Amino acid sequence: MATRRPSLPSRVPPINKPPQLRLFSRDYCHLCHDMLAALEILRSEPDVPFFDIEVVDVDADPVLEAKYNELVPVLADGEGRELCHYFLDAAKVREYLGALG
């Protein structure tokens, strides 16, 4: 009796996930709320590629609180590289997203 080799799974093309931006924030920070609102407006612009926004509460993690304490809000790319802080630098975010392809 011949043993049957399991068939290889068919190749599935990778799902292109939108870029993710991480907003290091605090609940009680009005600048944080302003930057999130500005990101939502930027994301709705027709010439800007869609991106996800992950809001991270720095007060929930002592390491993040120590790192970003007085800098919040801080916007970083998916790799953790800072794009801007205090206020949205829309030009820099557009440049970053454009460089992704």
C-alpha cells in the first residue's frame, strides 16, 4: 500500500493590510484628541491612502509613560519610528504613506 503525501496548500496571495499608525495618547489630553481628529480628517482625504490608527494609552504602561510622558501625543509608524508629536504633521504623514507605495 502506497503512502499518500499530503497535498500542499494552494498559494494564497498575501492580504495587503493598510499601514498602521500608532498614536501614543492619554484620555485626558486635549492635544491627543485634536491629533486623533486631525488623523481622521487626513484619512478621509481622497488622495491619502487608507491607514489604520491604533490609539495607545501611555498611562496603561509604565515603560510607555516614562518614554512619552511629556511628549504626548506622539504619532509613530508601525515600526515605532516617531513621525510627529504635539501636533499632526500632515505633510510628513503624507510623505511616509506615499513612500510605502
